[in-house]
Amino acid sequence: MNFTEEQIMRYSRHIILKEVGGKGQDKICKAKVFIMGAGGLGSPAALYLAAAGVGTIGIADDDVVDLSNLQRQILHATSDVGKAKVFSAEETLSAINPNVKLVAYKERVTSDNVRDIIRDYDIVLDGSDNFPTRYLINDACFFAKKTLISGSILRFDGQMTVFKPHAGGPCYRCLYPEIPPAGFVPSCSEAGILGPVAGTIGVLQATEALKEILGIGDQLIGRLSVFDAMTTTFRELKVRKDPDCELCGENATIHHLVDYEQAPCAIRI
Amino acid sequence: MSDIKIDAVLDITNEVCPMTFVKTKLKLETMELGQHLEVIICDGEPLRNVPRSLKEEGHKIVGTKKEGNRFHLIVERGS
């Protein structure tokens, strides 16, 4: 726990907190968080985690910045349009906090590379915009015993929860056993999103990540927090571990990672 | 106050609020339970705020000595 004068000043508002202190900030500075996607959820989450001083932040995204992203993907600026999202993210985050080690994965995360990518991290924060990636990340986290902080958003609604099946909680497949068929997934033209709803959920995911790193508070395990921006309310739903879950249940049938396909015009928030 | 063994000394007279407390807290975190830290602190706001924050975190102020416009606080590391 040897902070520089610059770090003491930078993290002073954390250090003041009784539940954090120098020891807690030291944990944050040594933590490694992987963020899936530098989009609507990944942007606010990465900004706060970098500002908080998380030691290593990995971000994977194979996309480039599009003008239509800027309404909510606040890591990127107008001048970044056309640039790889992970490199735009790297620039923004290192400008906020040069203490943070950033690892950019400008590639599609698949069953071939996901294990190698998440191996080096303590926590995985899912900010992906499609079901195949969510299932892949969930399964990979289950096999690697990584805590998964899951979030999703659509229109004026968002939801988030923490999956920690290795500590007894449910996994994503306990909540959503099967990938929805193409017709049930909103298409591009149906999938609007109010910008700050992405921020609300992404920032809550960052909060849960810091709580997990610090080991404080009540974790959002087995609880799905559902935000409705129209009424400005949060509802909480219990999520039970499914004893028949194909991934984490007693008679699990999934023992390998699976790459699902998704129609090109399915939601891309 | 003279019979208390001082384990470390910290001068925070050049710091402003809230760095006064932050520096003191960080120093105490490196010390063992029951050890004593002598904190040199300015009169006024620091003297009003720092001891209060230290007490809230479970530390004890076991002595105070005035020297000019500065104070020497003896803080016992709590939990």
C-alpha cells in the first residue's frame, strides 16, 4: 500500500470512506476487470472503473465508432467516428486516469478466445448487446469461476444482476434457460434506447464491480434489479438457482462453450 | 502525555481539509492496533474536524498539547 502523493489526492474521496480506506483503494488498484463491449453499458462502466483506479481494465469490441453510437456511448467523441471502439476507449480512459493499465481486444469474442481473454481477470462486466455473446460470456464465466456482472437495456428499461454460481447463486441460464428465437428478439428498428438509461445501468454495474472488489455491502446475487425510466422506479425480482439448469444444475448437459448465431438485424443496442 | 510511547509522528500542518484526515487515516492504517501516532495539526478547522473523523473510525484521542498555533494530538490506533 504505497500510494504516491498524486494517488492519495486522486483517490482521497474513496480513502475517506470508512468502508474503503487505503486498504480498500489498494484492492481497487490491484483489481482486474474485463468489460465486454465498449458501447452503451461498457462506456459508463469503464469510465467510472478507470476513474476509481481499477488496476487493469480489459475491453473487447470488434466494432468501430458510428455516429449513431454517440447518443449514449460516452467513451467516444465525434472525432472518433470510424475509429475502432477499443482504441477510442483506450484514449478516453487513459486521459482520465494514466494509472490504469488498459488492454484492448479488437476482436470478436468467441468460444475460441473467450477463455484466454477472461483468464487474467477477477471480474467480468457484460455490456454486450446480443444474446449469443451473453450466453457465451455466462458459460465462460461459469467454467472459469469468474463473477459476472450482467446488464441489459432496451427503450426506457434496464436490468442488472450479479451471477456468481461458484458461490451458490444462479447463472444467466437459470434466468433465461434458452436463447430466444429470432422472431422474439426486437429488430434494429424496434430497439431504441434512451441514452441515459444505458448510463444508469452501466454505472450500477460499475458500482457492483467495486463492491465485489472491496467485499462490502449486499451483493446483487440472486436478485434482478429492473429499472423503469418512465416511472423512475426500481423493482427487484428474485432469481433462483435452477436445479435443472443445463449449465450449472446437478445434471448439467452443457460442458463446452457454444457459439450461437443471431440474425444480423436482431437488437444491437 | 509524557508516559505514552509515540510510535510515529505525522505533520499535517501543510495540508488542507480533507487531505488532513486522509493523510492521518492512511498513516494509522500502516500502524498496529493500540500504537500511538502524534499528529501535528493547525488550530481552527483541522483541529475541529480531524479528531471527530478519527473518533468516528474507532480511533482514540489520548492526548492534546498546544504549541504556539499548532497542536500535537496523540491518536491511539483503533479497529
